Amino acid sequence: MSFIDTLKTLFGLTPSRAEQPTVQPTDTPPVSPAASSSGMPPAAQRRDQVLRFIIEKLRPYQNEPGAAPVGLRLYIACSNPEEEESYRVALRTNQPGTFRAELNRQLADNYISLPKNWPFEYEFFQGGLPDTTYREGNLGLIVLDGSKPDGPPQLARLVTLTGQTEQAEYLLDPSRQTTFCIGRGRTTQTASGRVRTNDIVILNDDDTGFDPAKGAGNGAVSRAHATIRYNAAQRQYALLVDAGGLPASGNKTKIFHSDERMERADIAGMSYPLQHGDQIELGGSVTLQFELR
């Protein structure tokens, strides 16, 4: 201690402290999360992965419209529920037909032409994949061709929602028959003189069991209104409108799809593909729901 400091101590004075410099806080900018290498969100990356996989595997069909597949079935192996949900978002499963439309556009851009209304199916697996036509990583693809049916026939049923039918529901079993006639009454004679037997019977007012309250609108349905036909190669059901169900006969037929689209079935000879949950309206008063089993 110096002499001056000693004197200050004797007189009750303390040495002054050196002032410490004040450090002012500085604003630190937030750290942004690192972007993915592709710059795309996870679902978009998976969508791109699936599209590239399918297009690459179908390159042998470029400029070969006559040999093109009649349908595609995609298998995806997922290691956990989160991964499966990510693929569901990628395939836009909450918007039926959207991913298929995008795939169809990109296939066309690569000169791969599939038939109109070709079916696209997908299925998720936990673990390994079943046997497929093509495989890459966790993706598998089955190419459906028209040479032979793929697997057992697809069962379906029709459930009566409005109007009165002979049965509350009808089983459609392609192993027994592939054409199912819809009309009012059990039988009717067509313009050619042929007797037509309906498989899905809308009760006539003189049929046994007819209830005037339930069947109040049955009279709007033609005796030969429509036909449901099963395509074994595509494992697909379609509605065809017969002469009695067309506007030319003063009648109408509509399909209300499960994605909220309404389709007027008013062209003779045209096949209108049916999907699970579609509702078929006959004559504006009788409604049948189509369900796959």
C-alpha cells in the first residue's frame, strides 16, 4: 500500500475503485432452421419420389399406347405411422383423384398413354412389401394389363337410400355374373321384343310389399333404366344408362361422387366408372349407394 493510501485509511477514506467499463447488450438475430437440401417440404419430396419412381418404371411403354397398362397399383412400406401419414399427404388422399390426375399429366408428358379412366390404387404396409412388378427402396408397383384378371373379382353392393326396392341391399358378385340390370319391376319387354329381367328391382306400385310412402317416387324410374357392368381386367365397376334412363325418354340419371362431384349420366353406351361411396340417382327420386367390399 502506498503512503497516500495509508493516510486515506487513517482518515477513514477508502481508495477509489477503477470504474469498470459497462458492456451494452447487443441484439442477436434469431437462428433460422437449416433448409433441406432440396428446398422442398417433406410431403412434396415424397410426392416427387413416387412420381419419379412410377414414370421411370413405365418407360418401356413410351409411344406404345396399344401395350400400355390398364391400371396401376402402388405399394408403400412405412417404418412408422408418421411416415405413413407423410405419404398420405403426398398422395393427397383427402382429395380423391388429385394425385392420379397429376400422375396422368406427367405420364402424358413422357409419352406414356394409359386408357381413359384407368384405375390407380395404393396400399400401405408396415415392414416388407409383397411381390410386385417393380420395386425400388420402400416403393413397389404392380402394372395391371388387360390380358388376364388380377386377383379375385372385386365384390360390391348397392344399398337403397331413398325409394323402395325389392331388397334393402344387393350383393354384386362378378363370379356369378358381370352385368346387373336396374329397373322398375321384375321384368319388362324391350323395344326389340326381348324380355329383360332386372337384377336390382325398384318396386312397381302393384308389386307385393309396395309401400306408397317409401315408394312414392318409384314411378319416375324406367322399367329398363340402367345397367352396372364389371370389367374383370380392370377390376372396375361402371354404370351404363339404358334407353329408359336417358333424357331422350324424358328421364335422368346422375352420379354423386364421394368427392362431392355430380356427374350427369346422359350419353347412351358410355361407361361411367363407379367408386366406393358413389350415389346413383334414378329419375330424381330413387338413390342407390355403391360400396366396394
